[in-house]
Amino acid sequence: MAQPFDRTALLKQAGDLDWKSGEFWIGNPWGFNDSSFNLSAFEANRTYLGVDGEVFLDLTYQSGMDSEGDGRASVGADFNNDGMPDVLVRQTGGGPLLLYENHFPKKSYLKVSLRGKESNSLGIGARITLQVGRRTLSRQLYPVNSFLSQSPALVHFGLDRAKEVDGLKIQWPSGRVQEFKNIEVNRHLRFREDSEAFEVVHPPGS
């Protein structure tokens, strides 16, 4: 059903449909929102908390995220610029946008965004590696996509109680590698592929 490269393509119906049981066919999924069909199977929305990378706790009820709506997209981002990732849920069928603010105890963090020169302009595909004490944290900059939504083009590192990042390395899609030492935490930093300096990004109105 996926057609990532041609939004005008129409696929022929695959076979006979059982309309009584709710089967339907749409020749192009990009036009689903213009149809009268509903994909909802009335699944309950669930929320899990990862603990030490080993187990997941079900926090659906405690978090208030057990919405009865037909949730189709979730975007994790720091919407209020307090250093804590929040969650935005988009529902289909005309339901509301639901924004869940993060109220966990605040910890240290570092946001990293990129501006490419030889690589693409947002540095999509770059690998960012942090050395924080004995820990090595590595992320690749790929904005997460879900149904008709996309997360911001940046990487958000949770750093627990760290007061400094000992080392930061950027491996750009072009092959260029940059390294920085002794980075202050609790900031949003923007690195440029054609510069050995970086800038602090200040939220609007700050």
C-alpha cells in the first residue's frame, strides 16, 4: 500500500471486498483523509516508561494519556522549551490535538541541531556522539515521522545529573568529522559544517 515516491499513482483493487465486514479499498493512501472510511479498531492508547534500558512500565493511566480518541500520530518534542520532551498526539476523524506536558523531575539535557554545507542543509543522517563521564551516547539525526506528522530536526540528549559533556563528535553525511570538548549542558546548540564554532539557540521571547 505504501507509495512514497508517487502521490498521484492509483493502484487497482486487489480483489473482491467484503463490505459487510468493513473491508474497503483506496487506490492511493495519500487521499485517505478525503475519504469517508475509518481505520479505527478502537485500540486503547498506551504509554510506557523505559527503565534502565531493560524493562518498560505501563504508565497509561497515571499519565492521563489513555485517550478514547483514535490516536494516529505522536510527536515527541520540547514544546515549551523547558528541556523536557513533551508528547503531542494527533487523532484522526476530526478529534482534537492532545498535548501532554512532561512533569517528571528535571534532569540535565543537551539539544543539538545542525546546519550543513557540503551535506544537506539540516544535517539529516549525521551521527552525534557524546562522551559524558564513563557513558557514551550516540544518536543519528533522523526526524521521526508518524501519520501526517514529523518531529523537529534536532537531537535531544537526556543526561541525568551530568554538569558537563566531556566530548561531542559529529560525523556529517559528507564524511567530515568535527569534535568539541567540555560542553556546558542544559542548552540548545547549533553546529555548522563549515565552522569550528557553535551557537546557542535561544527560544523566542527568552
